[in-house]
Amino acid sequence: MELCLFLGCNTPAIRPDVERAIRATMPELGVDLAEVEGYVCCPAFGSFPSTDDDSHLASSGWNLSIAEAKGLDIMVQCGSCYSSLRMGLDHLAHDDLKLARVNELLELTGRKLECKTAVRHVSEILYNEVGVEKISRTIKKSLEGLHGVIQYPCHTLFPSEIVGFEESPRQPKALRVLTEALGATVESYSRELQCCGGAGGFSSSSPAEATAFTKTKLDAIIEETKADFIVVSCITCLMYLDNIQKKLNEAENTDKYNIPVFDYNQLLALCMGFDPKQVASICTIPRNLVIDRL
Amino acid sequence: MDFSESDKDLWKQIYNTKDLLYCLNCSTCLSGCPASHGDPPLLVRNLARMVVFGLEDDLLDDDTPWACVSCSRCEEMCPMDVKPFEMILAIRKWQSANDETRVPPSIVEIYKRGYTQSVGTNTKLRKSLGLPELQTITKMPQMLKLYQQMLMKTPVVSENDYMFNEE
């Protein structure tokens, strides 16, 4: 199958090793990737979706129409991009007036939108289209003996009616099953479904409270599991859970917050034998303990 | 609290859906909400009351809708299907339309280069990782111009056009 890879901004700009991991792994598993030339911001919820319907949905429509013109569905890793595009598409597909207005705006640019393109998350593609059996068969190295915990991206769970793909959004399992397919032991913990806290205005408007909020999650992981790593499938979860551990160590004069964080496709790429320098080199908390075991 | 000057029809301006009127004030929307831990806390339930009661001035001054992390837990869990996350975005939209200082600077960045940050300019790093050059809209001036012309026809950009003019 072929899908348009919607990269968003954080992945290509700040964590391009994740982009490399996605571009390296997906074609090996039968998912070819096409570009979304001239795409714009998803739009991020704090931008046009916070100002008016026209600018919000015209930006969603702009992005969707590029993939639609190619006749391809869109694949996204970033939780916010996924949710914004999916919610934008939902508004447009179920409201003829909004779609007509967006097409009026798009017409000025020579584009149009029929809402034929689906928006899908990379973890859903891996789980439903590729499947764990193919993943197990394809990998050359295993995470056997290592313990992982999962951070599910909220934006892929809620509201399940619009963005969801899990059988039960309140008991998601895709990332767990995908991580087990790499040979790792996946442990549960009490705050598994707690949001990372990294998106939106919370962490900038209440930095101390936001750090304390995420600390409860990391403390639960440390106290309740033998986690060697955290698995995410969202660029915000990845950067936030990685960077905040350094902050916590400095604030508390400790080194106990040292759990490496990986995007799922990075672990997949490492297990497929790709060069760690290319697919998993950018991080705050060192990843050597996991990478050296492979 | 003085309700004598409140605008009973404010909800129609902000979030014109009867969904909101079903709110029981049960607080399910606060459970698991990261920003409910903030200072000041985001109390979605209270915002719903403020909209229904028509407390225009208080609502215009309230910063907490902007602390929302957009996780949409409240949207999922609300037993009355009020769609609280949609309500948060609707309050932000109403604030932006009625107070230009609320218009987020990120939309100016998006207007100027397509993104909230510089994308595709880290060519050296990307090359070292074996990545292709990215076809960003920033590098496609004609396409960027079309996108800007389209945005110029939308309320937030046309009504605040001074923010978007090139120096």
C-alpha cells in the first residue's frame, strides 16, 4: 500500500531521527510513503482552531486536498497533527455548509476537497495493516530480556468516535502488542493512561504544576515496574517525557529519572538492523543501555 | 454573583449547540484533565456554567481555556455528550474575535512560513541522517502566496490584517 506521510513540524525540525526511522521501516513492511508537498501546519489546536472556523478548516482542507489529489490516504505519527486533521476532516465530511465554505476558499488556490482521503495513525497502520506476525518475521534483532512500558498518545484514543481505532479506547492495546512483537516484556503501571502533559498551554502557563503532574507518572513507572525504556508513538510524548526527566533530575539533585524514551518506529528500526546513529540518535536521556543490548 | 447584567443568550454566540445545556456539572470533565492541576486550574465544568449563565466579562478575562492540552479525555468521558473540548475551542474563538490580544501569535508564523517553527532548514542534520530535502511550503513561494491569499479571506486574518503585513 502507499500512503502520504504527513510529518508536521516537530518531527522534521527537532527529531528528524524519528522521521528517518519511519522512512526506513515502513517500506520494508510493504507501506510505501509519498510526500505531501507544500503542506502547512496541521493546524495546531492552539492556532487557527482557536480563532475561527474558516481559517481552521481551510488549513485542514489545504492539507487534506494535497493527499486527495494524489488519491492517497494520510499517515501521521504526531498525535496533535493526527487529531487535528482527523477532527477537521470529520467536521467537513459531516457538514455540507462547512465543506462548501472551505471549497469556496480552496477554489481561490485552484484546489478542491471531496473528503475522500482518510487520516490514519502510524501505530494503527502497523497494527491493522502490517500486523504483528509480519513484524516478528521481519526483525533481525530482538528486545528479549528488556522491559518496556507504554505511553499511549491521548490524541489517538479520544474522542474515540472520531479518532479512535482501538477495540476499547479505555483499554488500548495496539502499542503493547506491537512492542511485544519486538520481543520485549511490556509491563503495566497505575498511571499508564495518564496524559504526558506536554501538549497545549499547560506546561508553559503552569510549569511547576505541569512538571509535578508528569513526575507522578514517572514515579509510578519507577516504583511499579522494571522499565528499561518507555515506548511512545507521538512526537510530543517523546520530546516531553525525554526532556522533563533531565529537568526533574536537576530540580531534585538526583539521577533517578533516567528511562530512555523511544518512538515505536525507532525501536522497530533498531530491531530491523538500521544504524542507531541515523534512527535513534537524538535524545536527552541516553539510550545506550537499550541500544547496546541489541 | 450579580446576574442582573448577564447575557442569557451568550451561549448562542459562543457555542451554539444545545449540547451545552445538558451539562449536569458533574465534574467528570475534570477527572484526568492535566490542566485541572494548573495554577490557576482549568475547570471545564466552571467554564460551561459561565457560558450558560452569560458571564461575559468574566469569561473574556479567563485565561484557563488556553491551558487545555487538547487530550480530549473530557470529550470522551462526558456522560451528557456536551463535547467539552469543542466548547473550549469555541470559547477561545469567541475570545479571539472579541479581544485582539487573544489572537495567538502562532497564526502569524503559520501565515508567514506555513508552520509555527522553522521546518526543513536543518539540512545538514537531515543529510547526516540520510534524509531527503523536504518540500516545505516555505521553499515554494508561489504556493505559499496562494495559501496566504486564501487566509486573507478568513475572519481572523482579514480583521487583524495589520498583524500579517510584511515589514
